[in-house]
Amino acid sequence: MTEFKTIGRPTPLVDGRAKVMGATRYTPDLQLPGMLHGRFVTSIHAHADLRGIDVAQALAVPGVAAVLTAKDMPDITPSSRSRLLLARGRVIFAGQPIALVLATSEAAAEDGVQQIVVDYAPLPAVVTIDDALAENAPLVWPEGVPSGAGEAGAHGADIGSDAKSKRKASNVAGQNSFSRGDVASGFAEAEVVVEGTFTTPMVHQSAIETQSIVAEPNPLTGGVTLWASTQSPFDVRKEVANVLGIPESDVRVTGMAVGGGFGGKNGLYEPLVAAAARAVGRPVRLVLTRVEEMLAANPAPPVRIHLRLGARRDGTLTALSGNVHLDNGCYPFDLAGFLAFMLASFYRVPNFSVYSTDVLTFKVSAGAYRAPGAPSVVFALDSLMDEVADRLNIDPIELRLLNAACPGDPMADGDPWPSMGMREVLEALRDHPAWKGREESRARGRGVGVSVGGWPGGTEPAAAACALNRDGILQVHVGSVDLNGTATGFTLMAAEVFGVAPDQVRVVFSDTDSAPYSGASAGSKVTYTTGAAVVQAAREAKQQVLSIAAEEFEVAVEDLEVVNGAVRVRGLPSKAIKLGDIANKAMRFGGRYPPVFAQGRIAQKATAPAFSAQLAEVEVDRETGGVRLHRLVVVQDVGRAINPLTIRGQMMGGATQGIGWALYEKMEYDSQGQLLTGSWMDYAVPNIIQTPAVFETAIVEVPSENGPFGARGVGEAPVAPTAAAIANAIADATGIRLRDLPMTAPRVLSALK
Amino acid sequence: MTEFKTIGRPTPLVDGRAKVMGATRYTPDLQLPGMLHGRFVTSIHAHADLRGIDVAQALAVPGVAAVLTAKDMPDITPSSRSRLLLARGRVIFAGQPIALVLATSEAAAEDGVQQIVVDYAPLPAVVTIDDALAENAPLVWPEGVPSGAGEAGAHGADIGSDAKSKRKASNVAGQNSFSRGDVASGFAEAEVVVEGTFTTPMVHQSAIETQSIVAEPNPLTGGVTLWASTQSPFDVRKEVANVLGIPESDVRVTGMAVGGGFGGKNGLYEPLVAAAARAVGRPVRLVLTRVEEMLAANPAPPVRIHLRLGARRDGTLTALSGNVHLDNGCYPFDLAGFLAFMLASFYRVPNFSVYSTDVLTFKVSAGAYRAPGAPSVVFALDSLMDEVADRLNIDPIELRLLNAACPGDPMADGDPWPSMGMREVLEALRDHPAWKGREESRARGRGVGVSVGGWPGGTEPAAAACALNRDGILQVHVGSVDLNGTATGFTLMAAEVFGVAPDQVRVVFSDTDSAPYSGASAGSKVTYTTGAAVVQAAREAKQQVLSIAAEEFEVAVEDLEVVNGAVRVRGLPSKAIKLGDIANKAMRFGGRYPPVFAQGRIAQKATAPAFSAQLAEVEVDRETGGVRLHRLVVVQDVGRAINPLTIRGQMMGGATQGIGWALYEKMEYDSQGQLLTGSWMDYAVPNIIQTPAVFETAIVEVPSENGPFGARGVGEAPVAPTAAAIANAIADATGIRLRDLPMTAPRVLSALK
């Protein structure tokens, strides 16, 4: 890494100071003249016919300007969750928005909500996978299941499954399967077979900032301008345009600073708010309360995985069979197939057969949450891998190394894995003092567990632009929202390529009208795709600068170099021109050179998968069942560490969310579909005291072929293996295997007994 | 023109509907949370020492938050008018801002202003050119004249004059001269010599919207965001950064819709408002009242030209000598040399000698106003040309054709004229029915006069970007403010090049952080420079689209064409893909093609001069001296008429302002430097009833070498010859020659007597 001047240096976030000083503006900070505040009337039933909504009393509340219901909304096919808008005739989950009260203040809107009388005719609801699949179960979509959200595609890769989705009048939203070889003979070959059913619950992304949107209509054009806490301004633009039935060029979306997204802010209520603003002809602001966020956003789905693994005596896997059921909630999410895909891709298995079923229930619909599905898959897969190791008395890391997929190995769909470092992260963990010293930990009564998991990574075309200002600063213009330090990473990469110090680079995000296209800040792809476009644009900007200097000095471009903020002739340090002076020559009346303005355009053809291996060291209180996580080691292949500081932050942040999966978090519903955990008083997000005292990260760099400087996305992988590592550590400490997340103290205690 | 599909079609302004419907947002419409309104305390003396400013009473006014004076401003060298900020120690014109009262409303600020007590020690002031140049005249800048604004450069071309500016302790801001051949022998050769002294007054740009600025400080970075009614966001960015002493990358300027600029909005009070916002840490809004706009903005300067012309019997000019004095007001404007340049460039004269002097007086400083200096120059030159024609009994158009400069002829500085159509506009006017039928008009007691004049045109590097959206709309991103239909012109040009209908193009202006660089919307250069960048970007975008389609269809790019919003294979109309579908392939998860995102970068090396020939038909009331303009014919070479509708609007608008110069407008000062015409009750801007009943335009197209499709800038030329044509028409009607503008009824009456 000594070849690089800026990338690889731990660098604080460029926007960190503004954030900690309170200067960053978030969507809820916006005040538009004439703006109305929205507050939902939400369904109290999980399933009911709506017989009537009496809004008269609400309209009499001072400050209430309007009460909108489905009849004020475009009557469109609900072909996505965000197109449900306001419930039309029937509600299908408790918490579903039925009406939107608009008032001059949030308090007045809330007062209005209290005055709304909804006449429900309650209907039977099913809220679990088994109940939903039962004969004669009430159907969420009796007239046919709408097309799915395609979240698998949006977060992983297009999956070419064997079976196409089936659509009939049932609560089955879709089914997929993958297979290879002969599973029966595979298991016949096996000398050890392990098997289990694993469940992971509905968990919430739990961003500090709730869903927040402001929309302003343009009464003249019918267009709308939105400011939103969103990971994906361009997707919001498209969806709002589609819902309103206008060209996307008439929708302008500014992606505001995001107070946490984690997959949950890829567009949800923006079309509703835009339609509301159009309906009343005034700006409308909707900021969900925490309760609404829990009731009516888009948390991660409950998953049940039945898995069976067979291995030879030497540990080589011979067969895998799996069955995934994913509770989509009320709207098709189409993710189960991707779980099946991951199940059969992470390890080399010659014979496998995996099935998946997306199931509809009368609950809030599911959304993406950091590496969607991966924590569930790895929890199942790596719990059983440890059982195989146990049964065969093989070192668990060696067993994984023996079976880990390598670049070129076929994934479940037969496509080869691109370059990736599953093996390398395992090797690094094997060499880590925490693993080498595991016997000492055990001697202290602790259990040590490991796991490995990852994220295939996504791709999406992206563009970027670079301009040089007269102060010598390189301005980098991108359309991707910064969730996790990508602006800082772009700064380092552009500085590296352009040849200046990072403080001479500014990254600008604007809006969908003027920013170069980028996809959602999701799928661990911003650095990999938009970053590559930034590198290309910065390289081109440098060429433009050199070509101006070459003309000024009458030398060849090859004889020039950028040093200390100036272009100079190699070997003639006195012959130099400052970058700002070059810009000034191209940005003034009568100037003879075109402005320095460069573009980058990227379409990555392959993904850049990222793997993380983790080690957990736990102590289990046999009296209470409480699990104390003493140590967590997070090893990750990041391809190239552009900014080790933010990467370590991502690794620790992901693993901390993994701790939540493992030990604390669950959205609990009663049998009627009523959410029992509707606030952070009832729903346990890990706090700083729940993180391990010893929290270590180790960066591995297996360069990706196409990433900028070899970088891979880093955001999602670290959440994948944490729960499995902790489960394996609990098993190591206690001999008991928990197959349901979260592994709360009561559950552990009950298993211990 | 039949080869073109979109350019050349008269097209209403793309932003016209929003403007007439009241949907356009102007700077004064902005409301920022916590914003303060500013109101000036202006000097009541043209020259005085400031002994003290008592703000205590003002601060007690409810709503007043602060009163700023020079001590709250950066103490910088006043090296531009806008750097005077608030008067420091001394005032140098009546109307100069001394303090800025900031309050929660404009009314409260105004109340505060009334409570300010300024202690002046009045000093003698000089307010005319002759008084300012007199021995022992009080000096505007006794400690040395600051460097000039360089407006000549900003509106024409760099002028290489013989003599460099002289700077000493005097009221002379600068002097220039140009000469060629031997003037004495030139006049000796002449068979007729005419001579005169011409004056044109201070006139105001009279935009409907006054100077309007909002600035918001960023307390964390020290940076500032501005929204301004400005022709030049990038120049404002630079000037504000320089005044505040921060990098320009920390200043973000949004050019708002401009309610009229005409040269007067290239940056004036933005640094003051930015400094004020920083001083109080709150957003500050300054919207000048009409009186402040008249008192303290930057109107066109008073000019005096002494001119002598010699010609042979056949009409060939043999010699020209001239002396230009330009009253800069209190700050150097450096324009006089450019007037001298134009005087000696428009006609071929083998022997000439022209001098110019920029003079400082205790009045508001001058600014640019549509073709700065050209109306004055053409008034002098073409009045004398008519006298030559008269004396030699030569047809005035033929005389002009005989002497008109042609492409390749040397300008005053020896550089050759680029392609231009001075001759062609004269020929078109010669063939116009109004000229052919002039005897009939004369028979009705009217006078007919002609004139020709133009504008050399400016250049400035510019960039532009184009992106294709999923709705098939091509988004064009530029940094130039639309004053006069440039967005509509860009729309037509981009549509032409890209191969779509104009409604499939959107032009986006953003701000200096994200927009491609463009210079000021001034100098008749936006279409010529930024337009060329737009054409280049649209062409490149089309190539990108074709290359994606070529890969999709597996055909060569050459076999593809864009027809009806789709790319199709030539000869195979069934094999087609919609533009929106191409965009969608490049703007979606897993897309294999990079987004369509193209740039254009232009640095024009030559200008594109524009000439207008005009004919005025007048009737003079011999009882009142009132001049009735019956007919005005405006012929102009526009290179290529991108949008004839807006071009005709520009031609008529420019000529209407020329009518103001000719007959009505004058800012009158008394001997103490007090403005006597401080409102539109006292200052006569022509109204619709002052425009001619018959107002005709004729477009001539002599393509420029480098302009997009051959286009030239059109904004400035049409104001140049109007006053001269009207003066010549008055002379034709009455035999009297008026040499002072405006030719008001009392002046005409007095001359008639």
C-alpha cells in the first residue's frame, strides 16, 4: 500500500464535524412556506373491511386543513408496497395507513387523527407462516397476488432459479428452487448427516431517524419536488413518477442527509406524500413517529429454514438440502429464493436441492435490512457446519476452509463466483490470537465460536463528474446518497488519482435533476460502482488539466506531473502552474481553454462479493441464561481498504447489528396480528453496553477485478456471520444448540434446563 | 433551413407559462427560517467625511436585530465597486450605503433606518466630466485610483490599445488611444469633413425586478450559500469568496430566475449581503427598493464623444479622429477605451486617431447596460455618416455599404474582424419596403433615417452536460442563467442534435456547486459559447445511446438512427428500441450499460460579432417638439436563427431600449450630486405607447464560423443603432441635428427655434 498517497489512510468522515456539531440538515429540519404536517390514521385491525371513515369531526379541529383517504389518491394497481398509498376498502395489516390528516402543525394533525371514526368490519387474519399456508386460510390477496418488489434483485444479483414463481389464489407469493447433482446419493455418500430447523424473527432496521419526507407540488406542471431521507433518490423519482402518472423528469428528488437507512429507506411513503401534496396543492411533510416506524415501515422478514447437511469423514460436504420459508407480510417481497441461492452457494456442495417459499401474512410487509437474508442463512448453515465439525472432530475453521467456495466455483445458479476472499478471511481468523488462544478462554469458562458469511454484492450503472475550481479544489459531483462514508472514500480516491491532498477535493451531492445517475446506496455497491465512476472522472479531469498545462508550457503531457497543488514540468520544479491558475484560465472572460469538467461512466459486469469471518467469545450465566459477549473479532475482505477508519466502523456497526439479531431483537406479534413491541421500550436494540469489551477488526484485502483500486463494498458482509458465531460460542460454552433467534436469556435458560 | 427539424422554428419560451402564471420563484419570494431583512442607510451627501453613526435608537426599534457598519465588514482593499461594502470613513456618492439595518421584517428595518443618525462633514463634490478634470478638483480617490472593473473586457474583447492606462492622483481613471495611418494627411485628402460633439446621458437598465439577494451563512465552515437575481452565479461565487477570504468552493450560488438584468446584475451587493449574513450568523435578504436601485445600483455611464470624419467625394472615408470621455462615477469602470475601439472599427478608415478618458466623479459608479457604449458610439458615428451623405448627396445606405467593415478588415487594434454581416444587414435594409417607399413617407411629412451598429461579441469557456432519463427525456444541465430565452434555444439545439422533439428535452440550471461552468449571461455569448457546449454534449449523448443500441441489436452504430423517440435500425423500422428503454437499461440494478451522461466543453477562440441596421420613420410636432416614432425596422444578422420568435423579441426589446436612449431616458443630477430622477415617476422608461405602431424585424443569417449551427449572440446589437436612426430621421424631417440624447420634446423644440 506504500504506492498510494491518500487511499488507505484512516480518514475521519468529511461530513463528521457538521454532524456532531448539529449543522447537518435532515429532512425533518425543513420548513417550507405553507407546508402542512401529515399524521396517519392507522388500522387497528390486521384484516378488516373498511365500511366508512367519518372525517367531519377531524376537519373541525383548528389547524386541520384536509383529511385524505383512498378516494383522494390515484386509483392504481398496487404493484408495489409503496403503491398501497391509503387503504382502499380493506386493510391487510394492523398499522396500515387509512387516512392522512394534514394540518398546520403536527400537534393539530394528531388532534385531528383522534377525531377520525373508522367503521371496520373485522375479518380473520393469519399471522404465521404455517397458519397462512393452511387450507382455507384467509387470503391476503384473494384476487391474485400482485407482482413482487424484486428485492432479491435489488440487493444481490438476478437469480436464475430452476422454478419460476407460481401465482395462484393462495398466500404463496412465490416459490423458487435450485439443485445440482443427486441429493439422495449425496446423502448416501455422507458419513455424517446433520439437520435442523432454524428461525430468525422479524427485526427492524432501527435507524435513529424515522422515515421522513417533504413533497412540494408544482401546480403548473403537475410535477413534484421531494426532499427525503432516502437511500435512493433516483428510485424514488421513478416510483413517484409512476404512481402519479407523470414523466420522471417532472419529479425532482433531493436525497437529504440520512439519519440511518440500513436498507429500510429505499422508498416507501414518498409516492403517498407526493400524491397528498398534489391533492392539496401545498407542501406536505411526513415524519413517522417511532411507533409508526415500528408498525408501518418495512422491517426484515421472519425466516424459517430447514437444512440438512451431509459430509464425508474428512469433512468434505457431499449433500445439502434446504427449505426456506420467508414471511413477506402483506406484500410480496420475493426474497426467499435469494436465501436459497445463498444457502447453496457459500460452500462447495456437489449435490444440493433447495426450495424456497415466500409467504403472505396479515402483517406489515418486509423490506431490506443490511445483507437481506444473509444473517438467517449463515445462522442455519454455520450452526450445522459446527455440528459437522463437532461430530467429525474437525477444527471448525479447517472444516470451513475445506469446503469454502473459491473464485470460479459455481454458485447455486451455476454462475461462477467472481474473485472473493472467503478462504482468506478464514485463514486470517485462524491466525488471530483470539482463535489461537481459545483454550485459555475456555479454561475461563467461556465458549468460542466462529462463523463465516458474506454478501454477493450488487452492481448498478453509475456516473460521476469532476470539475476544477479556481481555488484549486476538485469538485466531485455524484448522485449517490452518503450513508456510510462514501463521500469520504470518494474524496480519497479522487485525491489519489488527481494527485492532490484530500482537503483539495469536495464531494457534492445535488438532486436527481442535476446529479449524475447513481443507484441506491444499498447492496454494498456505491464504492464499487459510483466510486469507479469517480475514479474515471478524476483521471479524465487530470488529463484535461495536464493538456492545458502542456499547451501553456509547450511541452508534452507526458513531461508533466501534479505535485503540491500545481502542475510542473518533470525535472524543472521552477516551471510550475498552480491548479487554481489553470482553472482560472478556463473560467474567465476570453479564456482560451475549455473548463476542466470530466465525466466517469461505469457499468460493472461482475459483482464484488465480500466475506466476513467472525469469532465470538461468550460467557453464559447458567442461573439466568444471560449471554455475555466478551469478545468479538470481525475479519473482512474489503478488496482494498480505501478508508480503513470508516471500514472498521462499518465492520463494527454491522457486527453490532448482528449482536442484535443474535441476542436481543424481535418484533413480536400476537395471534391477531397486533404488534406487541411497538417502541424501543419493548424492542431491544443493542446499546453500547451490549457490545463486547474486546471488539476487534482485521482487514483482509483480496482485490476485486473491477473495483476502484480493487475495492469491494463493505457494508453488508459484517452482519452476516455474527449470530452464527455467537450461537456456536454458546454451544461451545454449554453444549446446547439454539436454533431460534434471538437467543435471549429466557430461551437460553430454558434450553439449559 | 429545411435541413433542420427543430432549430429555426419559432418556439415560445419553455419557461414562459410558469412566468405568466406566477409560478416562477424569484429571489424576493424566498423565505428562510430565521431570515433577516436588510435595509440601507444611504448617504445624503455626494462627498463627506463620516464622523460618526449613532445606531442606538435604531437598535431599540422592535424587530431590529442588528445594525451593521463598515466596522462589521471585512476591511479589504476596495478593488472593485462591490468591495466598497459599507462606507468606511468617507462617502463618495449620494446614495452610498453607510449602514445596513437588519430586522425581522422589511418594515421594521425601514423603521430602524429612520432612527439612525449619521454625522457627516460635507466636502466639495464634482459631478460632471469637465468639473472633475478641472485643476484642483476634489479627488474621488485622493490616495490613488483603484484598479478598474475591466468591464470592457467583460463585454467585448480584450482591447490592445496603444497607450496603457495612466494612474496618478487625479480623477482620471484611465486613458487609451488607438491610431493608424496619418490622420492629418487623411483629413487633407478629404473633400468633406464633418465634426461634432455628442453626449449621451446616464441611463438605467430599469429591470422590473431590483437587485435581490439572499445569503445564508454556514457557521461551521465559514462558507455561505447565496440565492441571487444575478446574470453571473460563477462570478458572484468568485467575488464573494474573495471578499470573505475563503475558497470559492465554500460559496454556493444559485442563480434565481432573473426579472430583468440587461447587464446590471453581474454582481454588486452579493459580497455585502454575504458578509452581513456571516456577521450576524443568520440568513439575510436584501431587495432594493426602486429608489435604492436608482440611487445606488450601477447604471450606464454618461458619455461625451467629439468626433471628426473626412471623406472623398465618392464617399470613401479618409480620416477619423475622436475623443471619448466617459463618466465612470465614483469607481473606475474602464469602458472608454472600448468606445474608442468601436469608433475606429465599424467603418474602414485608413487614417484614424482616437483617444479615450475614463473620468471619476462623485456619483454612483457605472455598470454594464446592453452593448455598453455602443449606443453612444453609433449615435455619434452614424449621425456624422448621415452628414457626410448629405453633404456629398450620396444615398446614406450606399455610403455605409461603401465604408462598412468586412470580415478580415482590421479592427482598431489591428486584429481582423471575424465573419460578420454589417454589409448584409445594410443590404437587407436597402431592399426593405420601408426604405424603398421612403419618399412616400416624406410626402406625408415624415422623416426617415437609418443607422447601422453592432456588438463585437464576447467569449468565455463553458461546459454543459446531458443525461437521458428513463422517460426518454434528455436532460441538459448548464450553469448559465436564462435571461432571454437561452434555455429555449438550448432545448431546440439539443433536440436537433439528439434527434428528438423539443418537448423531449429539459434544460436544468442548478447552482455553482453542481452545474457545469458557464460565464455570465452577458456579452451576447451564452448561445455562442454555452450553446456550443450543449450541442457537443447532446451529440456525445447521442453517440452513447447509439452505442448501447448497437450492442443490443448487434449492429454497427452507423446502421442506426433516432426516429420518433426511438433508436431503430435503418431500413428495419420494426427493429427499434425506445430512448426511455435504453435509459432504463443503463439506470437499473444489474444494468449492463453505463448511464447516458455526456459532457461538452468549449473555448471559443474568436468572437461572433453581430450587427443591426435600423430604419426609423418619425413625425416631429413643430409646436411641441414631440417626436412620434411611426415605424421602426430592425434588421439583424443573427448568424443562424435558432429560435426566430425569441430573437425577434430580443430585436424588438433592444430597439425599444434604444427608443428610451433616443427620446426619453436620462438620470439627472444636480450640481451637488443629488439624483433628481430617483423613481419611475421622474425617469421615463418607454412604455408600450412609446413603441412604434409599425415595428418590424428582419433576420439576416451570415453564419459565424464557430457558433452552434452558425449562431451569433443577439442580445446586444439591436440597441446600438436605434438612437442614431431616430436622430437621422429627425434630421431628415426637420433639417436639424440633435447631438445630445435624449432628444426630448423640449430639446427638439428649442433646436427647431
